[in-house]
Amino acid sequence: MSTAAFSANAALFGKQLHTTNNATDDSPISLEHFRSSLLALQAHQGSAVSREPPSETHAPIVGAAVLLRRDTPVGPIIRGPMRVLSPGDHPNVYTLKDLTTLATVTAHADSLYTFKGSYTDAELQRWAARLHNEYVVRGVDAHRCRQRNLQFHVLWHGYDDSEATWEPFTRDLDKLAALDDYLAEHPQLLKKMKSARKAL
């Protein structure tokens, strides 16, 4: 279908906005008219958003546990679980805390999926770790030697202290900031660490 008989707004947006240009809805358009119409539309959208009242379709969700859907060029990505911290600066926009990465993000309510039921942050972190088969270290609180091999007692995000595990010293474990913190508190281990690193 030819758009020659439509104005810029009618052709692109299916509506006509009042502008300072005197062209009518079915008159041929000039580049200048197109530009002024586009600017008028942008101004109209901006004023509409700034005056928009909170939608009645979104119940208050501060404190709720949610998943966040983000559409990307390769398809939708689901992030979370997250905790809704507070309303954002615009209607239906919220500030969220990612319970896996601990990052703070903002998102519109339309992209959020609320968990049914009530869950603690620890329960949600445990669920996320098992879902993605990921375990995130939150600390190291002890060490021991077994058959001349150094092991560390590792605490995991989303898991209780009683669920901590003894892990053998490896190159991956040696990269952890949590292990650096533990060694700083136990300088007597440095000699053993030197031997353990040579054995890797």
C-alpha cells in the first residue's frame, strides 16, 4: 500500500497530532513536516508518561519474590530469583535485588513473574543454585589435613551453615576471595599453602 496520501503521523503511528504545520491529514508531506510531527509525537508521549497514574492492573509487590524476563536478540532470558525492594521513579517500575548476583536493577511490572507463597532469601538462593546447578561460595570457616591433603570447610550462598562441605585445595579454590580472607585471619597456614600450591 502506498503511503503517499498519508501524513507522517497517519502513516507511521495511525494517528494525527496537532502541530504548527498547516498540512492536513491527507496532504503530501515534506521532510520538515515529518520532523515537526515526530517531535510533536515525542512531546506528547513524554507528557503522557509523566502524568500516568499508577496502573490498577498491577498489585503492590514490594517485598515479593519475582523472576525477571528480559527480551534479547537471541530470545527471552529469565533472571532471578529477585526481591522487590521499592517502587521506582516511574509508575509500575520497581527496584529489584538479584539474590544470585546481589546486583540492584530496575524493571517494569509487566516483565515480572511473582512467586506463589512466601520464601526467605536463603530459600530462593538455594532454589536458584539447584536450578542452574550453580553453587556460590559465601565463606571459608575452617581447614584440616586428610591423608596429607589440605581441605577447607566451604559455606555456600543459599545454604545453611550445617550444609557446608569439606573441599580439597584446588586451583579454582585458590582463586576465591573467601579463601584469601580466611588466610589473612590464619597466617600460620601460609607455609602449608606454599607446599599445597607446589603439589597442584
